[in-house]
Amino acid sequence: MAKIIRKSRQAKERAATIFLRLQEAYPNVRCTLDYKDSFQLLIMTILAAQCTDARVNIVCRDLFQIYKTPKNFANAAPGTLEKAIHSCGFFNQKARSIRQSSTLLLKEYDGMVPENMEDLLRLPGVGRKIANVVRAECFGKSSVIVDTHCKRLSNRLGFTKHTDPTHIEQDLLALWKKEHCTLFSHFMVFHGRAVCQARSPQCTSCVVADLCSRANFPKKVRK
């Protein structure tokens, strides 16, 4: 993240206007994973890859009754954890990441989820998106969370031309006010689900359509 990106004053003012409109449209945005602590959120964000938050919430209601601590997850018998998270998809890979991350937390972090980005990225199955979610929600660190909605909307709104999440994060950090980053990320999710959907964006009911480069394109070249 060493590369310095500069954005024009006009671009920053436009982004600030979009933030205010989305804030008015979605006054009660929040992380839609129902977690109680940083360890639960870590597990849930791993499970949420290629899965809906709603499904993860359902699965974890029972999961956290059986597995409560990193030690419980690290020592989960073969096949049992996989069965418990099966409906979240990619269950073998996710179970492996959860076991390995739990083991590393016990071995090197006294069973506690670290706050530092570099330490979080050492955990198997944890990339920048998951690390930023944990840092924002549990440690109060203003963070850009580049999920599928943020990626789609950021391109449509002209915030970035990149498709790589790391480059998108760099562009948004240079454009959004630091204190807006976490909320802005949540707005991307809520607006992406409600209005700016992948296949059928509802441009006529979009509160930022007049500021959106995609909404003004002829249909044949829309992305």
C-alpha cells in the first residue's frame, strides 16, 4: 500500500456528495453479520466468502453453540466442522482455514484476534477484505472494505477503473474522507443490494444516478 495516489478536489467533492446522499438513503447501515466478538466475526467473515451474510448468520447460531473458542475450532474432529458449515459452500477449504487460523491464534496470539493488519493477514483464509472488516468493526479502524458490491459500485460510479481489490482500495483511500471509509463501504453494500444490482440496476430510482457515469451510458455499452 506504499503507492501514493492523488485525486482532484473535484473528484473528492463529488465523492463527498455521494456519501451524503447515501447516508440519507441508508441511515441505519451496519455490518450484517450478527457477531458478539472479534473471534466470532473472524470465523463468520471466512464463512461469508461466496456466501450470503444471511446464510452465515443462520449457520453460526448453532455453530457457536458447539464451538465457542479457538481451541474448540482447532481441535474439531475431522468431518464435524465441515458438516456444520456445509451449507456455506466451499466447506472443506473454509474448515481448513478456520482450523489453521484458530491454531495460529492459540500458538502466537494467546487465542486473541490481533488488531494489526500484518498479523491478521498471516491467518489462513484471511485477505485484506476480511482483515479490514475485523479492524473496522472490532477495533474502530476506519477501513475500506472491498467486497463484490463495493467493487461493482466503485467502477460504475467512476471511483476507480481497476478490478483488482487492492488497487480499488488504494483508489478509494485517496478519494474518500478517512472518517467516511467504513460507513461508505457499508453504503456500497446496502445500495448494491437494494438498487445498484449486478444484472438489473434500478437507475431510475437511484439517489446518485445524476452523479454516476454508468447511468448516463447508452444501454449497449453499459457494464
